[in-house]
Amino acid sequence: MTERSTFNAGEICWTDLQAKDVEAAKSFYANVFGWRYEDLPTPDGRSYSKAYLGDDLITVIAPQNPLQEASGTAAQWNIYFAAGDAGAVAEETPHAGGTLEFGPEDVADTGVMVFVAPPGGGTTGVWQPGTHTGTARYNEPGALAWAELLTPEPQAAVAFFQQLFGHEVTEYPQDDGGTYTTLMVHGAEVAGIAPLPQDDDAGDREEPEDQAQAGWQVYFGVSSIPEAVAAAVAAGAVVLVEPEDDGSGDEDAGSVATLRDPQGGIFSLLEV
């Protein structure tokens, strides 16, 4: 079991889900990953849920804000980079070519939250830990296992994160002529950045609902892709990307699949 109690600056440390119907989201993800929950009140009188594997905190399922709810926004998984000083990251963001979207804001004594976006888009959380450091497990079944950004401006996005966190990078040429880039901390790969797939034949047609959009994709580990996909579909998910090799060229890497939950939240599975 890969337990985590601390994260280096620039590592992906946390993910959470914003959903219109928290109870329905809890039921769905319990069926897929076996999470159990602890409900806690929000300041506006609603509630959010901490999701656990055993006694280890994995993620949080929280209600959408009123604007998201009123506009019918789909459920959204967010990812967070660990930071020693979230305020400094917020200040540096425009100088790195990005956009400060929210914060910095203290979240009680648990930490400081910031949301930024790199060039090309892709809302990105930044977390300065207080009493909460991040996910207690990583890269195992039911836990956060990877995150990657799909962006129309991959080179600019890579430079953005390098300026904010000092990431080193590794580049993997792809069969289509593009490049898959991984961000690295102390020699370990922590996140991926890939070009947003382009539909050259789309023209002026309306984008299909299942077409890839700019933004982060969160991956959860599973012990069996076929079993996890079957459980998700039985609980109401739609398969967007059928199980396949992850495309990294690493023979030891697990297969992957991408799904949409019943409230529109996109997530991926990685066999670990």
C-alpha cells in the first residue's frame, strides 16, 4: 500500500469532486471504488462528504456552488498541486502567462486554496497544507493514481508549471507526431500534459458531447479495468474511451479507460 503523509511542492496532492447531487455521487463512486463516507456540514447549511478507503482519506465530494448549480454545470473533478506558499503561486501566475481564478483563501485551519489556469485553459488547484496535506493513499486501487492536462497550448502550459513549481520534464514522442510531456519532482513523474485532440473535420459543426475538452483528467487506480468499467456502467456511467494501453510507450504501464458519471463528471481508470 502506498501511503502518503507529505507532498513536495509541485506534486499532485489532492482531488475533489463538485456535484449537484452529493448523495447520488456518493452512491455511484461507492459502487465503483468501495469508498465509505463521513458527512460534514458546509457553511451554507448543506453538507459535503469525506471519502475513505478503510481509515484513509481519499477525496471529498462537495456540492456545487450556486452559480454552477443554476447554470446546470456538469459535475467536475478538480486536482491540486502542493505548494509551500499558495499566495506566492497566485502572485507569480500572471507573470507565468496564466490566470488567477480564485484565492488565495484560507480553508479554516486545513490549508490555503488557490485556483489558477495555464495558457490554453484548464482550471488547476493549488493547495498549501495546514492540518490537511492531501490524499492518504496514492497509486493503488480506489485512490488517486495520476492526472494529466489536455490543452491546445501544451508547450506554454509546460512552461507555466515549470515557472510556478520548478518542474523538470520528460518528453515522449507520439505516433501522431505530438509529444506527451510529464512534469517531474525530484526525478519522479507527477503529472502529464498532452495536446488536446483536434477534429480536423469538425468545421462549424457543434462539438459533440463526448469530444475531449481542455482541462485536467483525474485517474483513479483499479485492480481490474474490465471489472471497474462494468461496475461503473452498471451504476449509470457512460464509457467515453474504451479500455486501452495508456499510450506512454511504457510496457509496464497499466491499461486505461475514461468514463462519464451520471452527473457528467469525467474520470479515468488506471490499472495498478
